[in-house]
Amino acid sequence: MILAASRSGVVELINPSTLETVGRIHLDFGPQSAGLNGVSASADGSLLYVEGPIPAEPHGCCVRYSIELATLQVKVAASVPGSRSRNSFVVSGGLVYDAASLTPNGIPKDMSYGRLHLSPGGRWLFGVRSFRGPALDVYDVGRGQVVRQLTPEGLDGDWRPTGIWSGDRFYLYAANSKGSGRLWSVSPETQQLGAGTTVAPFGRLSGCSDQASRAIVAAAGNIFIYEEFGFKVDRRYQCAGPVPGGAWVVDPATGQLTRQIAPSLHFSALLSDQAGSELWGLSAEGPNWQPFSARLVRIDPSDGRILQSRYLDPGIWRVAIAPLSIVPSGDVNAKVLVGIR
């Protein structure tokens, strides 16, 4: 299912083939709260997780809550990011794993602040780190330890890294404030990253800053890179002209951008399923999601055609995709336990 969480406090469960909503889970955290700021699901599909307001400080964000799909009961699962309780979870690709099942001693300290990516089959856990320059931690789940810490060569200044698995390869992408990008194709046996492959710039606009957030996704054997819109770094706030949107297929061997898809859409997220065979996008139709609604699309990753499209209710949205063991239908209310607020 596609999981779409609105800042207003609603999680929509959406059929990924038709983009029709099959269920809505309503959460009441009280008026003027921070609302929902993220959504994911447990690896076994029995729980949803949402990022919501801090119980004692409803304007603050964010605590991780669990929603048991069988009972719709809501509990606090972990405190704010950076706290010890967060280390009991591994979040990768919209799925949440019990860290103890992957890492006997919990997430290694050096990986605690990184973005974690579990390989297909679950043998490797890669951690992308931004602090003090991009780096990649390679954790061997079978051995229960970090076996390598890889650092790119020749990167001066501030670079923002991100990454994605595609088959048995991991693709690390980093971009700087000048719009320059580098791409590395990494296997679990890689010993050095080197300087990487230079990626051609995209989305440039005269008189407009290149300080944007970039992301990467893999589907149907293609690697897509795109600029993220809809949040604080959305360049549409400050640029006089129309900012280019869409996503680009990049050739990992050469760094060349071979094809652009959906140029009229401004994606806040592109998602692929666990098999990496399909592609969905959430487009923020205006800066800060105003004045238009968000648009959800299903995309053919082989040629970029829009297969289905729909608009969500007005508001700020976060999305993920995950298999669920139970799918509530219609409109239901989650049971926020006494004492959470």
C-alpha cells in the first residue's frame, strides 16, 4: 500500500495500482499540534509508525508513534531523533525493523546519525553520513559489525549525500550548493570510493540559487535523480522564473543524464516498491504545498509515462510504500491512549 500522512492528522492507505484510497486512519493529537511529519510500517506489516507531536509539548516535533492495525491502538514507540530509544529501530525504504534482529548490540554508535539502507535479502546495512563530509558505513549483518567506512575523495565544501540499493549494487549520490554532483556504484566488497563519477548538472535557472536538496531512487533498472520540492529548501520561494521539475535518468557509468521524465511535476518524493519494479511520485504543486493540492502519480519507470494520477486533499504530505498484513477500510479513528498527550 502507499501510505500518505497529512500534517492534519490523517493517514491514507492507497491502492498502488489504482491510486484509490481504501482506508483512512484519523489521529487526534489535539488542536494546533505539530501534526504528522512522516509515516512508515513495520517489516511484518502489522504496525504503522508515524512521526507526531511530543506528548508534553504538542507544538514540538517529533516522537515516533506505533499504530497497531488489528486494534488501532496508538503507543509511543520512540522519543525524539537522536535519543537512545531511536537506536532500537532500523528504518529503511519505508520499513521499520527491530534493530536487535539485525544488529545484536543495536545500531553501532558510528551509524546512529546516518540514513540506513538494508540490502535486498538483508545481508548488508549501509549507513549514509553527512556530518563532517559524506561517508558510507558498511555493516555486515551476518558478522554483526561495521567492516568498512568509506569516504569519497576530492570533495571540498558542503556536500549532501543520499543513496539507494538497486539489485546487488548501492548507489551513493552527493551534490553541493553549486549544483555539482558525484555518483558512486558500490558493492559490499568495495574497498575505496575514489572521486566518483561526475554527474551532469540539472535544474539550473539563471539568477536562481543552486542550493537545493537532491534525491535518488531506483526502478526497473534505472537510476533517477531529482530535486526535492515542498519543504524549507524549495527554490520556488526565491526564484523569479519557473523552476524546472521532473526527474532524470542517470547513466552510472558516465554520469550523463539520458532522459527527463515528468518535467511539469515538482516531486517531494519518488518511491519504488521493494522489488524495484514500479515508480510513484508525490508532487508539491506549489511552494509550502500552497495554494494547490499535492498530486500523486504512478509512473512507468521504463519510459516515464504517467499511468495514473490523482490529487490529495490540501495540506502537507509525507509518503511511503509498504506491504501491510491488515488494511483497515473506510474511515476509522485510531485510539490514542490516555497520557500520550
